[in-house]
Amino acid sequence: KNEVEQSPQNLTAQEGEFITINCSYSVGISALHWLQQHPGGGIVSLFMLSSGKKKHGRLIATINIQEKHSSLHITASHPRDSAVYICAVRGDSNYQLIWGAGTKLIIKP
Amino acid sequence: NAGVTQTPKFQVLKTGQSMTLQCAQDMNHNSMYWYRQDPGMGLRLIYYSASEGTTDKGEVPNGYNVSRLNKREFSLRLESAAPSQTSVYFCASSGAGTGNNEQFFGPGTRLTVL
């Protein structure tokens, strides 16, 4: 079993829909990252959080430390949101990030 | 600020050839990383450098060497390239303390080994 699991693996939705991508992890963590990888390959950090909730524009990230679960929400989705969304966690005991496999999101106009 | 830059963007090698991938950051970050991403897979850490003068192995270090030349630069060397090293290579950097600060990524180097 992977230490970081994302669901769904693939998601196709219509423009305007509310999107939720989930990340569950099985290790103790000090921080969780959400990143976006564009179809062209570039990787951009969206959020880093260790508790609660963060919001940036139409993106919202939440984390529940007790349940070892985080969600990334996109409101009013748009075709330009089409990308792979990656969850990564930093464990308590080492410096390396543990990466999820990513969720491929396609938003159709 | 250029952020994280990588050279080259594309490279084709023959089996057995060597090359060095260059990475530089201008954000005064302490930590730098090299990842590889194979088609349809997630990122895997090759090596990282928590601070200038230190380097450590990641998940998949075999076949690679690194040099943290100074605070700005972190290079990745393939001494004898193999087809299994065909991948996209990303360099990243982060601020004080590895992992807890967000990582900033370079544009990637697409390497093909024939």
C-alpha cells in the first residue's frame, strides 16, 4: 500500500462544476503539499499546509490531521484547470517528500 | 527573478555516454532536489541537498552523481547513460529546512537515451 494515495486517478468534468480531489496518507506528517503539473510539464506549487484550510482564488485546500486526509477543491472549474494535481507529504522523521501518483483532471467546455 | 533554471531542455544520448544536467536558483534557497518523472508515474527523488556542502541519496540514486557547487547551483551527472534513464528530470529548491517549505520547480529536462 502506498503511503500517499490520491483519488480519483482520473476525473473528467464539465466547465463550471465543483471539483474535489482527495489525498490520504498513512504516515505522521509535518506538512502536506498540493502541486499542479500542466500538460506542458511545468510543476507549480499550489499550497503547503499543516492544519486547517487555505484558499487561493478558486482553489481551496483542507487538511484533517486526525483523519490523515486532505482535499483540494476547485470552484467554478474552467478548461484551463485541466492538469495533473499532485499531493505530497513530508514525514515526521525525514526530509524527503512522499509523493502521490497524481490525479489527472480534464475540464470540458 | 528567474526562479529555478535548468539546462538543457532536451537531450538525446547514446548508451554509455555521459552528461551533466545543470540547475540554478536565484531565491537564496538552502535546499535543492533532483527528481525524475517517468511516463504516467509520479516524481521520484534522485538526490537532494539540504544545504550547501551536503548531499544525500533519495529514492533512486543508482547511476547518478550530484554536486552542490555553491548555494545557487546543484548539478546531476550521468556517468554512463542507460536506456532506463530515459525520463524527464526536474530540479527544485526550497527555503530553510527541506520539505516544510514549498518547493519551486525548474521547467524540466527531457532526456532520451538510445
